[in-house]
Amino acid sequence: MLSCNKARRFNKDIQGTWEVDMVKLQDADGFSFFDYNPTGNLNISETSVQGEITSLFQSFQGSVTDTLKLQGSYQLKLNQSELNWIQAPDTIRNRIFVITNKNLEIEHYDAKAQHRLRYVFKKVL
């Protein structure tokens, strides 16, 4: 019963508009780069997620731009600490670090680009 209530509460808390506050990129060699001025937001409803986040990092090889564009659904798996973006036919698996009614911090590994991206969001609506 408590687990069901917890899942219901987090599903309700996650709904709204989330503005990106910071993005961290960790490259294949383990070096971390930060964008403290990323742009964009996510709009999460009861069944869907939409939005675009653009980040610019200054790395050893120069500027690196990353864009996360979402228009699909999501799946919250609290037992596995995952918030997954579903964009048919792909699923972006995100590990949850923080999830409250005002703060969201998630991270995923981009196998194609061989780097990790951590997103920190603040709820605005």
C-alpha cells in the first residue's frame, strides 16, 4: 500500500514544467564539463513529455553542443530509480538522483557519443 501511494505521489510531483538549471557532461576519459547556462525546459503531463534542452560545453577539443529533444511518453520506475523517456522505437534510460515536487536530477549514458549527461531541473509550474 505504501509503495503504491509513493509511486502515485511521485507521478503527480513530476507533472509540470521543468526548467533546466545545469547540465554536466562526463566524457569517455572521465573528464567532466559543465554548462551552468543551458537553455530549454521539459513539459511533463500525466502521459507525455515534450521539450528541448540545449547545452554548450567547453572541452579540451573546443566547444561541444548537446541537444536533448523529447516528444513522447515517460515511464517512472521507482524500484529501479529510473525515469525513462520513450520515443518510439527508442527508450532513453535515466537514473534518478533527486526527485521532489520542485527539483529533478537525472543522468543517462549516451552510448553513441560515449558520454554521460546529468541534468538538473527546477520546477517552474
